[in-house]
Amino acid sequence: MPHKLIKIKRVEDRGPTRPVMIAIAGDSAAGKTTLTAGLVTALGPERVTAICVDDYHRYDRVERRAQPFTALHPACNYVEIMEQHLQLLATGQPILKPVYDHGSGRLVRPELVEPREFVLVEGLLPLHTKLSRACFDLSIYLEPPEEIRHGWKVARDTEKRGYRPEAVLRELEAREPESAAYIRPQSALADVVVRFAPIAGRDDPPGTPLSAELVLRPSVQHPDLSRVLDNVERHAIHLKLTRDADGRPVDTLHVHGHARRDESSEVKKAIWAQLGMAAGDPPSTLGTFGAGQHSEPLAITQLLLLYHMLDATAEARMSS
Amino acid sequence: MPHKLIKIKRVEDRGPTRPVMIAIAGDSAAGKTTLTAGLVTALGPERVTAICVDDYHRYDRVERRAQPFTALHPACNYVEIMEQHLQLLATGQPILKPVYDHGSGRLVRPELVEPREFVLVEGLLPLHTKLSRACFDLSIYLEPPEEIRHGWKVARDTEKRGYRPEAVLRELEAREPESAAYIRPQSALADVVVRFAPIAGRDDPPGTPLSAELVLRPSVQHPDLSRVLDNVERHAIHLKLTRDADGRPVDTLHVHGHARRDESSEVKKAIWAQLGMAAGDPPSTLGTFGAGQHSEPLAITQLLLLYHMLDATAEARMSS
């Protein structure tokens, strides 16, 4: 486990230590919690503070019915307080975080949150403002194709939250204009955009994991994968130098759902080695989801994020 | 009304305007709310944000029963969050303040608080830490004799909060060690200590208001009352140069409950004139309490605090 390998000494007598701040943004049911859970397991829960900024609702469920917008709208959230709390966490200070109870739809007693070594912030709008974005060392936007996300949302909200499928579909329709206006624009503002989807035109057997396409923007220094991936002809995992939607250069990493473990394992070791941890193997728990299922595209995605989290800690150590 | 006389221009384009911060500390039922209410009326509610820091309870009523201390103990409160929120308000920023429901004894949904021109902070422990004290332009500690405070607490808790007198007396007894350890030491840290009490040895008719003794510490510049009060022999209102409990020099202002309105009126005008407001009269609402009762000692106390609040605003205006 990496938390056995890397021991970061906390410099208590210099005031609060600044944690590594990671944003995981995306629309409802885009896979934020699955991605986060794997990172928490890999790092060890005692090193990670994970919060959801959807708790910063201004109105409860009953009050929202009287409002001309859905929970996605920034006006429906205490965005200014969210910014303030992210700044406090980023500077190592505790917050008294509001709590929204998804079961009852009510705002309840707030809870004390103290930043550990890593703070994972997931939610609908963590990248909505410039001030909130400035709090993060790395930001990720999860962008599955809409039809896949809709399927995930119907499955989750009917199974875990007790809604009927028609109600979930109606809600998705009601939210669509605000998704387009406020949630999806965050995709252009993240350091990494992750898209889990099947590969068009392939006839993979049932149970094949979704493939991952990762847009690695040059806003941060990513691990250098070109040496591993450029020299060989690879079908299942490849890195492409491409152009972003706005024309700026980006790397795009493709990890196919049918990637063989030995091939993906080589990529994982290459990422891991660049952290100066060639001795150990990357955490074996990466890529786990649902009830014991495994996905190499998810594993590589999580490992890339883990790389950034550990790399940011190492940097903080060197500059302190 | 003074808010018609003094118009403070808020400098919106320089970032948040810093409010004038006033602490009103004291034990349970020491008269904090009565004093605060009069100041809010005099200034106009639209200019004042009034909060109670007893909302920063760490435990609800049921959880407290399992704790080895009462609600007075700093460990029973989120003192660090209280400090943080006071700093935010002092720098003109909003907070999402926790809310303790005295009726149900439960911690409920937090509320957005935005600082207006004046922020009045009352509670049990606003002066408990150095960092919290640093947030205030003026701090007041209310210190009625314990037997009077006990009477006030029994009256209030039985009439307004539905307790039986025995329960209130038991609670007072349980709280006494923590009152002594954490609440009363704040008296030595305030700029002004106010003591409402009858004058020993006098046989005033029933209904005579309590007298006020105000310790005016040189930690802030008080209005110069020496010219008004030194030259004449006064029985009902007098200023004494004395020594504080620790030997440091202080002024002590005595306002007797039987002070005549004309005598007290002269003192009020002198204070008011020093604010450069000789033209108008001090607010006529000062000194009101309970169901339409009036107390000149309370009026002069409130006017002195009002002096400091308006004076701090004027200073802020000049230095901006």
C-alpha cells in the first residue's frame, strides 16, 4: 500500500499543513463516487478527507419546488460559502460543513471537517468559479456519454434512493438546460477529462469494461508516458497528441476495455516508477468497482490521479 | 434616530467593507439580549447583524448528557470555528453559522449571516481566546451580582423556556465550576465591564431601576466625561478614577437607579456631543426594557456603547 511506502512528516509547528486538493467534478451519476472510493482505498482512509460540495444547497427539497431552477443551478447553492470553505481547507483549516440529507431532502446539522493530507472534493459545481478552481492542485471532470450517464442515474436512483424510473427520467429532462449551462462547461476547465464509454464499432463480449479516454491538459505536468507508449504499436492502450476543443494541444490517453492485464500493467508500472517508487507495485485495489468487478481503464485512470496526488505531496515536501 | 443623521457610504468597489465588531459577553441571563436589543433599535436593524456565539455547540442536548462538562465548557463548543467565523465577519465576509434550537435542544440547519455595518456578537465565550478578542473593536462584559443573575435566569427559563425552578437552580449549581473557570475570567479581558445592581444601604422605593457601575478600561478611548462630571458635586452620576483588580488605573462610572432624568440627560448630551452630533438628541428609545419599563442607567450604558460603535465607524471612514 502506498501509505506504507511514503511517510510524509506533518510540520505541525509551522501552523496548518496545506493538504493536496483534488476536485472531481461531473454531472449527477457520472461516476464521481466510484472514482473517489478507489483513491481513498489506495491511499488509506486515514490520509484522506473526502467531501461532497453538493451539501452547499441553499434550499431543501420542499423549498426547491417553489424555485424556478433545479439543484444544479448556482443560485440554488451557497457558492460563495463553498469557495470560502475550499479556501479554508486548502490552507489547512477546519470547516463546519453544511450537510444535505439525500434521504429526507432536508438540510441538517453541519459537521466538522478537518483537512487530512489529501482533500478529495467531489460534486456538481466544484469548478464553477475561478476562486474555487484556484483551490485545487488537480481537477478532474467526468464526462461519460449522456446515454450512459442516464442509465447509471436511473439504476442508482431507483436502487439506492427509492425513486421510480419515470421520475428519474423526468428529473433528468428538467435538469438538462442547467446541466448544459453550468455543469458541462466545467469540462473545459479541468486538468483531466475522463470519458468512460464503449468503443464505437467494436463488438466486445458482454462484461467487457468500458474503455477510458483521458484528456490530459498541459495545465499540469502529467507523468511522461510517451517513452512507454510511443515506441510500440499498441492497440489497447495508446497516447495521442491531439487538439483540444479550443485548438490547444493536448495528450489523449486511450485505454480500451479489452486491454490485456500485462499490457496495462506495464503502463501502470511506468507511471508508478516516475514517482520514484520503482521498488513497489502500484496498489492492487485500483480498478475495483461495483460488487467486486474490475476495470483496467478505471485502474489506470485512478493511478494517474494517484500519481498527481503523491507528486503534489512530494513537491510540497521539497518546497517546505 | 441616529441612522438618519449619520450616513456611512459603503465602499463596495474596494472589496468587503469591514464592519464594526462589538462583543457582549456574560454568563447565562446576565442581560446580554436586553442590552443588544436596545442597541439594534437605536441604530436601526438594517444596519446591524446580531449573532449569538452559543450556537457553536459541539453537542446537542442529548449528547451533552454523556459528556463530563456543561455547555459552558470550551470543549463543548467549536471554539476554533467560532474564531474562524468571527475573523470572516470582521473582514466583511459572510458565514454559514450553525444554529442551536433552544426549544428542542438540537443542532439544526445552519443559516447564512452577512455582516452589516455593525456586528453585535453576544454569548458565553466570545472573549475566550486571544484570536476571538482580536476580532472586536469593543468588548463588554456583563457582570451582575450572582444572586441577581440567578433570579433573572430562573424567571426567564421558567417563563420563556418552560423549565421548573428547581431544574434551573440545579443547572446553575452544575454550571458554577465552569462559570468560574471559563466565563467570569472574561471580565478581566473586556474594555467595559457593566454591573447592574441595587446600591447597598439605600432604601429605594420598589420599581427604582438598578444602578449601573461601568468599569471603563483604558484599552480603548472612552468619551471624555471628566469635564461634565468632575466640576459638580453629583450624587446620582459620578466618575471615579480608581484601580482595577490588577492595580491598573481605570475610570469607573456610577449611574444610580434614582438618577433624575435631567441630570442623566446632561450626561447623555455630553457623550452625544463628543460624536460631533450636538445638533440632534440621543435616541429616545435607549433605556427601554421588559414591557415598556425604563432605566436611565441602562440608557447611559447603551449610549456609551453606541458612542464607541459610531466612533469606530467614523474612524474607519477617515482611514479609508
